[in-house]
Amino acid sequence: MADLILAAPEIFLICAICVVLLTDVFLPADKTIVTYSLALLSLVGTAAMTAYFSVGETVIGFGGSFIADSAGSVLKTFAYLMVAICFLYSRDYLERAGLLRGEFFVLGLFGLLGIMVIISGHSLLTLYLGLELLSLSLYALVAFNRDSGICAEAAMKYFVLGAIASGTLLYGISFLYGVTGTVELQALGQYFREPDALSLPLLLGLTFIIVGIAFKFGAVPFHMWLPDVYQGAPTPVTLYVGSAPKIAAFALTWRVLADGLLGLHESWADMLAVLAILSLGIGSIVAIAQSNLKRMLAYSTISHVGFILMGFIAGTEDGLRASMFYTLTYVIMAAGAFGMIILLSRRGFEAENLEDFKGLNARNPWFAFVMLMIMFSMAGVPPFVGFYAKVVVLESLLATDMFWLAGSAVFFTVIGAFYYLRVVWYMYFVDPLNEESLEAATDFRVVLSVNGLALLVLGIFPGVLLNLCARVLS
Amino acid sequence: MINGILFYTFATVLVFAALGVISSRNPVHSVLFLVLSFTQSSALWLLLGAEFLAIVLVLVYVGAVMVLFLFVVMMLDVNAEQMREGFTRYLPLGLAVAFVLVVEIGYVIGFKIPGSPFSSVPEGYPADYSNIKELGAVLYTEHVYAFELAAVILLVAIVAAITLTMRKRPGLKKQKISEQVSVRREDRVRLVKVEPFKE
């Protein structure tokens, strides 16, 4: 019974999802707005449950497969926020594209449930189930626009590659279970505290697990699905895929590698270093060649993933804090960037090419400025928050004497700055292709403005979020 | 003694049924052979005292999955000859894989590796031991979280499948049952007064 209280937010959310699902079934097609409102309400309710039932100390329940801690609560709250923002941005676009169906919100909430399960998963079994729950919802969401060929192609690629990655992860877990006889992270941590616990089957299992995690993150060389999925999916879905699941990927890496398998740090740090450097390199260089903004943002995601992984490599609490800070700020930036694409899109027209942003300043100076903030933040220009996120990661690397890693990170960041600044140049110094003014609902405008301004405010006061990360992780 | 006779009877039928699956010319026969091999293996599980798994195998695989399979095979009109084209070409490879598997299984069972479950014969449970009860006790207490999550994943699969397949295509001709039922004679029949034709 005490265990059930721990999982109160999850239980509330699944009940709310069932209510939303059943309500949507009985609603006429033109009343999807009710489903939308109910979905937002369930998010608010889940957030309230999380705040009300959050415990100060760390509690492990359900026979060791569930953990409730304050870091988990913070990550979950951010996930609710990202999903809510995604729903807010999506409604208008989906309505215009004729895709406004209740299942979008239902699947989105199911995905969120998966994210929550991952965040508070404390055994490999729970983490795997959460991952499958999330992935399954994402596959369906990517294929949401059935009449589009590129959409179906993206979903097919995602599904097949994702299934292989899940299999790889499971295979690695089976190795770990075979050797240690447990899947619970606490017991695993105990096992690795003993000297010479390392063996060849364990290393094999670890490698497979890292391959699975790297795929879900989209780290090079397991990034092939990312550009196609980002480009092929309807923009609101891209926004969804690009924001909240990154929090889950961070939580997965944190729980498995930096918590359960911390004893194997020496073994996995090198593997992560290779993944991180490759991600930064490929992400920064290939993005320059992209003319499609969604594809460019996909490669930008890959390079940001490189940075998030770098925080883990240090293996210190500072590094973990840096990773968490980077993840949280990155999802805000990603949500803003895809929100801008949605803003510029109209009926039957997808503003996904870089050219569509030409002369945005002449059409709408305020939103051009919002996009400027997002791009500067992604590139890592002070005083925006992206700059501090990069700084704390580099600091954690320098503190553990990993100079060459830090050096290459800076090098690729400078290269990557080019394509972000190119967007800014297009907006301010090139004549617009058309003079149409932007049309969008008021709530959308307000949230997008707040989203952009948050990057500036967090950049001026990075201490607030940084201290929060440090406090909940210690 | 009687156990041994039963085991070898079921095992022999199982092996021949499995051979039948891959060698019969008619795909419907293949599916029926598969049903036979499932029932045989469920009988083997019964002999091992795993009565719950044995019943589930019959209920789920024979009762549901294989019947669906049969439907699909019958509806899709699979060209069996075409599918059998590579049979002799890939036969050596298949035999090699089978040989490796047999050697591996023999290694594990025959050499009695210390620590493996085959190194000693486990003691049987008493007659009143109910493995349904034991499974349920673990499933609904220790693993209740994972169990419920698996259920949610199935729900997502249903929602996703319906979302992706049920859609209104333009120009699709559909029955409207309510309109058909509530139709009246006046809606469909028009009485026309035809003047008889005269020379």
C-alpha cells in the first residue's frame, strides 16, 4: 500500500489517460478541443500529484524496482511542462493540417507515462518497460499523418531500427542478469563494489546496453534514424520527439550507468567519450550542409547529445549536475525552435526550409528576435542559457583533467555556431520571400514568447536552475 | 516408467509434427502441424508439472494465435511454391545451424557444467503444489509494477494500431446500417403511371 502512494502520479496519469481516451471515443470529430483540454488538465493534475506526494528523502519501493527521489520529481515536472508546451503549440497546427484527432493527445500522454516510468525506474526491467512504452507511443505518433509517404517512411525506419536497439538493450541486460543474478540497480551497485567484479560477459553486456542507450539518445554512430524522423514526422510530433524523451534518455543513462553501473565507470567512460566526440563532430559538420531546418535541428540535437554525454564521462557529481542542467536547458531550446517552425507554417505549407526564415525581421520583428534568442542559445552565445550549459559541462571535464575532450568540444562548438548564425543572418539581412504576416492564436504567441524569454532569463540567472540540479542530485 | 513412455510418445510426435511444418506443401497443413506440435509440447510441460504454462500454451497459441494464423494463410492466398524456392539452396546452412545448436545443448546437458541447472536433477514438488498460485503470488506482489506496465504497453499497442488503421479515406463506399434499416418504401420506390402504347 505504501508503495502505491509512491507511484501516485503514475497511477493518476494512467487513470486520466483512460478517461481522456474514453471521452474522445464518444465525442464527435469536431469537438476534439474537449480532448485537448482534458489532456492539459490531466497534466496539471499529475503535476499536482507529483508536488503533493513528493518525498524529501529517497524511497525505494515495489521490491526495488521503483525509486522516488527529488531529482526524479524535478525531471518529471520538466517532462510535464514540455509535453504541455508541445500540446499548446500543436493544436493550431494540427487543426490546420486536418490532423487534429484525440489520439495525438492520448499517445502523447502514454509517451509521458513511459518517460515517468523511466525517470523513477530502479531496476533494468522497469527501465526497459518504460522505454518500450515511450518508444511504442513515439512510433505511432511519427506515423500519425497516414496520407504522407515521407511520414510513413520515417515511422518505418524508426520502428525497425528502434526494435533492433531495444533488442540489443535487452540482450545486454540478459548478460548482466546472467552474471550478477539481479536486475535491480541497488543490488547491481552492491555487486560492483566488490573488487575484481569485472568479467568478459559483463563487458559484453555493458557494451550492448550502451549501444541501446546511444540509439535512444541518437548518438553517433547510432544516429541514422534521427534526421529522417525529425524531417518526416509532422512538426508537432518532431517537437514531441525532440523535447521530453531527451529527459527520459538522460534519466536512463543516469540510472543505469551513473548509478547502477558506477563501479564499471572506467569501462564505460571511454565508450561514452568516443560516442560524444563522434556526435559532436558529425552533428556540427553535417548540419552545415542541410537546407531543411528540421533536418538541421536533428543534427544539432546530435551534437547537443554529445555534450550531454560528456557530462557523464567525468563520473563526478559535478559532471552529472552539468548533464542534467544541459538536458533541461536543451529541451527548452528545442521546444522553442520547433515552435517557431509551427508558427511560420500555414495550411498546406510547411515552413521547414531555411529559406522560409528569410527576412523574418521585416515580417515580424518580435518573433524574429525570439528565434534569434533560441539560435544564439543553441550556439552557446552569452548571455543566453546555452552558453552556461556548455560552460558547466566543460568545467566538469577540466576538473577531471580531460583536456583533449574539452578542447574538441570547444572546437566543434565553434564550427557548429556557423549554421545557427546563418539562420540569424537569413532573418535579419536577407529580403523576405513573401510579406505575409504571421497568423497564430494568442495563447500560442504568449507561450512561444515566454519560451524564448526563458532562455534569456535563465541565462542571466543560471544559478537558480543550476543550484536546483545540484541540490536534488546530492 | 509410465512417465518415460509418455515422454517419448509425445516427443516423437512433436519432432515429426515440427518436420511436417517445414516440409508439407500446403501452407494450411503446415499451420495444422504447428498446432499439433504446440499441443504435444504442452503435454510435455504437463509432465514436468508446469500445468499453468501448459494450459496457457494451448489457450493462447493454439486457441488464438494459430487460428489467426490460419485465417491469414487462407485469406492471403500464399503461393507455396514460390516460398519454397530457396529450400534446397539454404538446406546446408540450416543443417549447419541445427548441428551447432545440438552440439551446444549436448555440451550443456551432457557435460554437467557445475552451476548450470542441468548438473543435478531437481526434486519434484509435492502433488498439492499449485504453480498457478505461486506465479500469481509473485506476479501480483513483487512484480506488480512491471506487470501493470506490460498491460499498459498492450493498451498503447491497441490504441496505436487503431489510430493508424482506422481512417476515413475520401471516396470510400461504406454501408450506413441505420439508414438502410430505417429506409421506407416511399424513399426507394416511385410509382409511375405509364400510358399503354397504342398503334
